[in-house]
Amino acid sequence: MSENLDKSHRNKAGESKPSDSEQGLGGALERSDEALQKEVKSDAPSPQRVGRPHSSPPRLVTVEELLETAKGVTNMALAHEIVVNGDFRINTVELAEGRRVLDPGTGVMYRCLEKRVKEIVHKAFWDCLSVQLSEDPPTYDHAIKLVGEIKETLLSFLLPGHTRLRNQITEVLDLELIKQEAENGALDISKLAEFIIGMMGTLCAPARDEEVKKLKDIKEIVPLFRAIFSVLDLMKVDMANFAITSIRPHLMQQSVEYERKKFQEVLEKQPNSLDFVTQWLEEASNDLLTQKYKHALPAGGGAAGSGDAPVLTPVSVQNYAYLKLLKWDHFRRPFPETLLMDQSRFQELQLQLEQLAVLGAVLLVTFSTAAPGISGHADFAEKLKMTVKILLMDMHLPSFHLEDALTSIGEKVCLEVRSCLSLCGSSPFSTNKETVLKGQVQALVSPDDPIRRIVESRILTFLETYLASGHQKLLPTVPGGLGPIQKELEEIAVKFVRLVNYNKMVFCPYYDTILSKLLLRP
């Protein structure tokens, strides 16, 4: 194995996932674990569960059982996040300052000053170090302790095959030898710092090269050691993310069984944990059955013959059920229990699709109303799309008003169309057409607008077709009228199908059991 860490691999470390850098990783994972636990708790629709009849009678559980279950859910959430979220990574955590906290004992509100306290403690430490080094002769007690911490951190970055680097660090940063040199007045602290910086340059990810280089410009010992520890903290995060990138392929192989096992443990302690899943699949089955019956009716009306009775399959019901999640009312309806860890992800996809539908509808009416062929100008089409996307960027914020945004979009679209027609030497955009186009854009404020509904329907058709294609890598043909938003639609489709297929693999035994009963009903 190479003595130097592979720079090409470590370049990805800063863009990867959580890690395993001994102490640094432990703390980072703990913080990620807590954040995920809060997310799982915030996603769980507990208020809706109260008034719902249970499929099996609840049983009393001990506090220990609840804590054990909660821990299992949290660990499962962390593993799931690492596998499903390609952008998941550990970041440095900033301590809060001035956050108001309620003291449960006294009921008094006080301000949480973690950041300020940390700054005061650290300042006291560095001031003490400065005083020791300023003495005549200098005292190196604190400095040697810092060198020991740096030594352990550097060693934690090494891979098993880095024998030469390990020997170098152990030999140069020999604390016993350093203590003897200090006692005899022969310690060159600057030389030690120079070695440490050189070793950091060897072990750091390329993204940290500039920070390490800046360390060489710091001449005073105390500021230098402070900066060294700051960069080492960043390197711990990088190594943690590099480790996650390395273990992800292996974790993917194990995660399906792991998540299923953990969910089964939850199910054994809470037997009603499939109530909402059953309701979700049953509703999808009934909706799909109704649609198929309508299509089976004779042209002249009347009941369909017995030979026309539609047949549903577990796959078709599951696919349709997942599509329904893209139109879910997250504020009023409980989410299926098996998908709680991904509720925020499905919600995000839903918001993206709603925004994409409005964008696609605006482009569709623009290209339909403007002069023929204007959509063929690639630069104009892309510029118009980016303009509308920017104006719809905050579509789902509480302060956003779609009606006002569409008014601005109508004005901007007409301006761009006039400019394009002028540059192309085409006939000017008439006032009549401008009025019509602005009216059509403004009408898109209603979810029931025919054009907006057509675009939404075609988007869902595309997703349904891709989902039904199984694990084929080729994307289906984009429906007519959606060409201008093809790139955005395909990106969402890939994320949606990957998420669905992974969840199917994990929870297929539960779905199959439920659907086997639902689909056999008379």
C-alpha cells in the first residue's frame, strides 16, 4: 500500500459521508445521530395515531424497552441516511450563542452561552501557554501535552500500511525525548511545529492544502498551535467523510437486511406499526381498481362483464401507492410507518415537482402563444427557463405569493419574447398576444388550471413509466410538451425511483403480506 494517502481518493473525502476517525468520528457520528433522531421524531405523525383503531391490542412496555427501541430506530435512520443520501456528509458543528432555554426545574428562561463559554475556556488555556513559553527559561508542560494530542491525531489518520509515516511520527514526536530536551533547554519547538505542518500536508485532503500552507506563514508559537488544531479538526471531518465513502458499497449490501431487522424489532414491541401502511396500500388498491373498472366499461355505458374484471398485481399497487406520496397531504394525513425516515425526502420531491409543473406550464403556454419556432432557439429557451426558475425559487416559502410571482413572470416572459423576435427579425409580438399570454400565465395560479393539470399528469405518467420499467437504466421518452424541462424532470425521476426501489427491497415482505390479503378479497 502506498505510503502516502491517495490524493485522488481523499479529494472526494470532503464531498462524501461520515467517517471513522477515532475520537473525531465518534463525536461527529454522535451529533449526526442526534440530528437524525430529532428528524425522525419530527416526521412521526404521532398526533394522528391517537384516535385510530389498532389492528392488534397495544401492550404495556417498560421504559427500558422504549429506550432500546428508540436507539434501534436512530441507528437504523443513520444507516439509511448514509445509503440513500448521496450528499450525506459530516460537517463541523457551530455551538449556539444566545439561544433561549427553559430551565425545567425553575421554569426560568436563560440564554445558552455554549459558544461564549468555550471561547473563554480556550482563551484561558492559550493565555496560560503563552505565559509558560514567555518564562525564562520557558516552561513546556502545556506545549508537550499539545504535541501529544497532535501526535495521536496524526496517527489516527494513517492506514495500516503506512509503516514509514507511522515510524516517522513516533520517532520525531517522542514525548519522553521531548521532555528530556525541554528539561535540558535543548527543545526546538519551532522545529517540531515544522515537522507537524509537513506531516499534515502529506496526510490532508487536497482541499486542505491551502489551509496547511498558510500555517507556514505563522511565526508566533501560540497562534501557530491554535491554527494547527483548527486545521486538524477540519482534517478529522475529511477523514470521516472519506471513511463513509469507502464503506458505502459494503453498507449498501448489508443495509437492506439491517433495516428490515430493526423494523421487525420495532414491530414486535409496537404491533400496530403497520396500520398506516395498510391504509396506504388499501387506498391505492381501491383507487387503482376504480380506475381500471372505468376503463373496462363498454363504450355505451353500463356495467362491465365478468370477463372484464380488472386484475391488480402487487407491483402495480405498490407503484401507484408510491406515486400517491407525491401528492400527499403531510399536514393532515399520517405517513406510512415504513417510510417515516424518508418522509422529508418525499416531501422535498413533492415540492420540487409542484414547482416543476408550474415552470413547465409557463414554458408551454409561452412557446404555444409566441411566434412558431421560437422555442427552437436554444439560447432563448434556456434563458427563459432560468428566468422563470429564479422567480419561482421561493415558491414554497410562507412569504411567497404565487399570484404575484406569476404577474411578474408574465411581464418578464413578454419582454423576453419581444426581444427574441426583434433579434430574429420576426414580426413584433402584438399587444393582443401579450394580453393572452399574460392571462394564461396568470391562470396557472390555480391547481385546477387545465394546462397546469396536463403538465402535472404528464409528469406523473413519466414517473410511473420509469418506475414500472424496473431496474432499467435507460429513462423513458419524455411526454410531449415537457421537452424544455426534460433535464430537471429526469433528475427528479432518478432520485424518486432510486428511493422507491430501495424501500421496496427493505419492506417487500411486509407489503407482500398485506397485499396478498387485500388482492384476494372478493
